[in-house]
Amino acid sequence: MEAGKLDFYISMTHFLGAALGPRYEIVLHILEDKNSYIASIVNNQVSGRTTDSPLTSFALGLIKSEEYKKRDFVSNYKAKIKTGATVQGSTFFLKDSLGNLEGMLCINTDFSKHIELAHSILELANINSDSLDNRNVSPAHVTSNKVVALDNYVPEEVVEVLSDNVSDIIEEVVDPTLFDEGYTISQERKIELVELLDKKGVFQIKGSISQVASVLNVSESSVYRYLKIISKR
């Protein structure tokens, strides 16, 4: 990405963070040479992530499935932070003049204070607020000035986990209990797991090869060999 364009996106990230306030985390993801990194993050107290944190499996899935070719953004999906709390996420796709994906601008909103205030107001009015606990967000995006629901794309349950650790992203896909002591897993099953991780886009994260090798209890060369087998298939 051109330096001037990157500087513009970083400035936009800081502008949105300042304008929206501390309960809005703004994250700028940049994609270069099939790798991704966080170029800027503002109000990161919301999720606790830093510029060293990886993309989420949800974001990797958006890239892998090329959703950016179908729409300009996805919005109002639920994301979970490491404290277990739920925030609301939205992602805008940054594209070049040819429509190729250059990055993503994400906004994660902490509405916990709003919910507390709503409960307090209803309590003052002696109204049962249990219904708020089952609130649903209807994700939507705008194309040609028309709002289109994404009910078949983004489910109402949590779809993203905001983590600062690559291992957490991998364990969203691979159950670590599979490798408990005394349990043997075949090479073919390991290849299947590597293929699943590849489909999720995990190997676009820097350092993911060594992390996957550690989770699968194999060498890094084995992971590379599995990927070569998968590509031949």
C-alpha cells in the first residue's frame, strides 16, 4: 500500500476514535503480500488488543470467502472480548481502484454502559427489563443506497472473538483437548485440521506456522508438508 494512502487511513482511524469516544475501538487492518497486521488501533481498552495482535478468525473468514467482492461492509455483528463481555462489531472493506482488498477498518462498540442505563431507567419506571437480556441485533449493509439484511450471513450469536493471541484464534478451529496426553491422532486427521485452518485463512497470520505446529505436536516442516499435500489435492 502506498505510504500516503496508509497515512490517510491511520489519520481516519484516529479521527473516528476521537470523534466517537472511548467506548468505540477503531482498528485498521492492512493486508500485504498475503500477510496482515494491525497498522493502528485506537481506544484499545475495549478489547485489550495491540498492534501485535492477529486478525480474528471471523475477519480471516471474510477475506478467504472474498466477501468484499459482494459488499462494501458488514455491520452490527456480536463479538466477544477476553473478559467474556460482548461488544458490537462492524467492518468496512478498504479496496483499491480495481476492487482488490487492501485492508479493513473495524469498529467495536462497548454498549455495556448504555445497557446499564436502560435497565436503571426501566427499574425507575417499575418495568421488567428481562427482555433486554435477549436483545437481538439485525446486521445489515448498504448497497446502491438500499439496506439489505444479512440474516443468512451473520448469525445473531457471537461470531467473532477479539483476541491478542494467535493460539486463541487457532483453538477456535482446533479443539486443544484432541491432543490431551494419551490420545493419538492420525496424520490424515492432522492434515484435515491443517486444511480447515487454511480455509479459515489462519496461515495469513504471521508466525502461525509455528503456532499450528505447536498445537498439533508436529514440526514446522510437517505443517509445510501438509500444506503441500493439500495444495496438490
